[in-house]
Amino acid sequence: MDDLWDNISKLSAVCRKAAEQLPGEEFTSAVACPRVATADTCRRRSTPTRGVDDGGMTDTELEAEAIKSGTGVSALITNSRGEYLLHLRDNIEGICWPGYWTPVGGRPEPGESPADTVAREVAEETGLIIPLKEFTTVQQRNAARLGKGPIAVYTGHWDGDAHALPLTEGIMLHWFPVSVLPRLRVPPWCREAIALHQNARTNLPVSEGTRP
């Protein structure tokens, strides 16, 4: 556990250094001493994550709005230690989930299938070209500034140094064990996807349980 907190402290220093290179932008480090809550994180923790700013829409109306918005994609990439590769997003206006840790993902281009989209996003954002398998779909029901609509979730496996990947957007990539996720700023849909993935792994036969 001491090694874990040492790593988090090092990550915090890297995040602060990155913040200094973003003049005029407010930067919130998701790993800067998880024991200390900033005013921003306190506000977000006290705000419901479901049904926020939904205008009182019914579930049917929310579903229709999600379909109209299009389906995003996300890649749950794990290593042999069972850790998840998460991406610290820029904390800037105009993007979904600013300042949050999320799996790598994005939105499809016109005419692009979800499978092609997730492969492209992973390659563009990390340089990785790995097999990705369709896993599940989760729903976002949040304020519009955070993100709405369904997310098609894919799984993949890779062992390597996350910090050595050629990051093309956002702040950093890092491996996290499940036990640390409650201390991070992670979207509700991401927590749901990881919980489903953990449950699926638990229910696999022993001979298959070592891979996602």
C-alpha cells in the first residue's frame, strides 16, 4: 500500500506540472492526495449523477434522446495484474467528462461502426493496435455538459508501461487496480462498466479467469 501511495504522489506531481503548462485553464488533479477533497469535487460528489438536468424526461424519452445523440465507444483495457488502463482527460470546457479518469474511447465518424470506432480511438490515443471484443452497453444519464447517450464497451488485454505510450490528447494514461477506483474521479457509467466486467471475470471458469 505504501508503494501505491508513493506512485499516486508521483502522479500528482506530474499532474501539477502539466497544469502549469495550461495557462488560463483550471486544472483539477484526480490523484492529488485523494484524502483531500477540493471544493469542486465536493460539489460534484453532492450532486446526483442520474437524472441531472434531464428536464423531467421519462426513461423512454431519455432513451430516445440517447439514440439521437449517437453511441459512444469505450475500451476497458486490462493487464495481467487485473489493472485498468485509464485516461486522465483535459479539464477544459467543451468536452465530455473534463478532468475525469475514463477508459480510452470516443464518438464514431459518419458511417463508422462501433467496432471500427473503438479500434481507431485506441490507436489514435495510445498507439496500441490490439484485439478488442464487444462486451456490453451502458447508459449515460447526466448533465449535458458531462455527457449523455449510450456507450458501447469493448474489452482488450495489454501488458506494458502506460507512461511510455504516445499520448496524443489528455493529460496521462495510467494503470489502476480496482481498489483505487473509489478514490478517483470516474464517471458513473465507467464504474458501472468496470463492475459488470469484474462480475463477468468472477463468473468465468478458472481456466479462463486470467484474461478479460
